[in-house]
Amino acid sequence: MNQTPETEEICILALMRTPGVGSVTIRQLISYCGSAKNVFKADYKKLIRIPGVGEKVVKAILTKYQMSDAAAEFENCRKLGIGLHFFTDSTYPLRLKPLYDAPIALYSKGNFNFNAGRAVGIVGTRQVSEYGKSVTESIIRELQPYNALIVSGLAYGVDIVAHRASLQHNLQTIGVMASGIDVIYPAAHKKTALDMQHNGGLVTENPLETKPDFMRFPARNRIIAGLSDVVIVIESGKKGGSLITVEFAQNYHREVYAVPGMIGNTQSEGCNGLIRDHKASIFTSVDDFINALGWVLEAAADKPTPKSLSLSFDGFTQDEGQILSMLKQKGTTQIDELAWHSGMHLNKLATLLLNLEFQGMIKSLPGKKYSLI
């Protein structure tokens, strides 16, 4: 009988299948052991000393019983044309990499760019009103010139309206799922899900054949927030998944906007509450956030680069030059992403950014973003 090939990818999948082990714990294990393969090579004494790793988890890792299932899943994904994006890969979404609780791996199907220059998360109630539908479709229409990636959850209501409007206006759209990539939920959206794969697609962190259990939806919502530059809540009651998405978006320093509704309308209580409590800015049009995010239309972006961006970084320290070079290459960038790519501690990076701002080289933008002047 052939032994299961314990590649790094298969070992990561095996850790994801280990009871009691989530994305934060997997990062901890890999950080201490150097790789997922080394986690399974480690002995009890080494594993039990890792902070946050208890005896049950250590014993589950040492059995390696999950390795064969992980190998089979890896092969099934290859056969079915399902993409696998591990957090150590270059194909992993850059917006997610700096997040402490980001998925260790993502499954994908379709044709889209995780790292599109602009990404908008659109969420809301499953019982969307005609007003909510109209606003959602209007937002998508206004976003078309900006070639934004539309991120939502494939659910009834606002989600599916956003996906279908994106297809109509030829914008890439991603449906983040609370199930396995091969389990379309709700089944009524299967045709739309298939259509999305021609200009967009599906994404999940869950293994194949995973059913959409209730507890998986909040985890799904954090991915929607993480993949987006800005999250717009169309309609929401006092409670619901949209408000959970907002909490994640705020933790990730994403811009949040809420569409106001009539006083007393239960479908707008959540949105009105977000605005009242200063947890979201009021949304009246796409213009509300394009300036805050530093977006420009493609025609403007194609103009010759201003002379100020052709500058030399002589006279700056090595660290300052590194920051300026990254901002020149990437454009407007969130501080967590600068920290990730530079390898600098956030405290040090914040000091350098402040100094560069005083020198008139960069400017700070809402959402802890920075750009060259």
C-alpha cells in the first residue's frame, strides 16, 4: 500500500481537519515549528509547549488520522478544477494576509482576480424590499466605471441582487460561501453561481461536501469583510449577519457605509442604528466613498504619471525609502498591508509614516490608508 505523500499543502489541509484547531492555532503551530510538515514531525514534548495548544490537540495531531482524507481532498480539487490558495502562496488574497484570523486556505472556482484594485462588499437582509433592490442595482451601476470587484454571500435578498446586477453590468463578483465549494446554498441560486464563474466565482474556507451549518455563516462574513475595501449595508434589521460583517469590517479597518431607511421600517432599523451609533457613514451615492478611498476613473488613471511620482528617494533612510517605494508601486495602501510587506512592527511603521507626512511626502486617508502626495 502506497504511503500518503505528506506535502506541505496536504499537511495544511490535515491541520484544518484536526478537531479543535482553527486558523489562529494553525498559524501558531507553523510559526513555532517552521512549516506544516514539521508540525507533524514534532513530538509531544515540543507540541505541548506551544502556547494555546492543549493536550487534546496535540494527541489529535500525533495520530495523523486526518492525513489520508486531506490527501484525497487535495487530489479531488485537482480533478474538479477547484483552486486551492494557501496563506503562504502568492495566489492568496493580499487583503486577507495581514488579518490575524484570516483563513489558512481558500477553495475557489471561477475566473476572477482576488487582488483587484477596488473591491466592494455588499450585504443586507434576506427579505430585501423593492427599495433595497433598487438601491443595490443603482450602486452596481455607479460602480461599473470603476471596474470594482463585488463581494457578497450568495444568499437570498441583497446578496443575490448584488451578484446578478454585477453580471448584468459586467463586473466581476465573488460569492463567499458558508458551505463547501461543491455545495451551492441556497440551491435556488445554482444557475447564478454557475454564471458567476465566467466573470467572478465562488470562494470558501470549508472542505468539500461541507454543509452550511448555522455557525459557519459568521465565519463566512469575516471573509466578505476582509476581501473588501469598503462594506455597504443596504437593509438590515436590528440583528442579522450584516451587522456581524460590519463588526469584522471595523476590526479590519475597512470603510463601512449604511443606506438610511424610513423611521419605523424594520428592514432599515439596523442601518439607521449603525448611522446613529457612528458605526457606519451614511450612504447616498458611490461618490460618498470614492474620494475617501482615493479612487480615480480608469481614464484618469491612464494619464501620464505626475512628475512628483518619478522622484528619487535619496536623502531618506532605508526604511523611509522602502515605504515610499511601496506606496509608489501600490498606490493607496492600508497600514496593515504596508506592515505585512515591509516586515516592520506597526509601532515603528506608524512613526515612520508620521515623519513622512510631516515632510510632505505622503498623506493619510480614512481607514488607516496612505498614499504619496
